Amino acid sequence: MLDLLSTFCKLNGKKIILGNFNLPRIDWTLYNAPGSDKSFENQLIEIITENYLEQFVHQPTRFRNDQQANILDLVFSTYDN
């Protein structure tokens, strides 16, 4: 998935990417995640930031009774820098 996303980001034009990414460990306010730089979460953050994408969902999208609410559904889009 990361290779496909990276290739897609290199195409010309504006982009929008959305879906259920199921990555509850990412803090989207700070664009960081625990773990090594090689973790899936941190590699995704690197692709997002290197390609000037912004993540627009800032409220939890998943709620379960005995679990912490998480932002799992994400919307990314290009922005002018």
C-alpha cells in the first residue's frame, strides 16, 4: 500500500485520498506515531508530509464501549505550500 500511495503522490495534479486506515496509534495533530521510523505508521506519515498532503479529520470516527475513541477514517488532500 505504501508503494502504491507513494507512486500516486508523484503524479501531477491535485489529490484526494480517503478511507478507513485503521491506524489508531497515529496522532494526527502532531503527525507522529510511536515506534521506529520503519513502522508502517511512520512511513505513511513520511509519505504524507513529503508530498504536501494534509489530513482533515480531527474528531474520532470510531467509538466502542470499552475502548478509547480513535480517528480511523481519514481524508487527505494536497494543499498549496
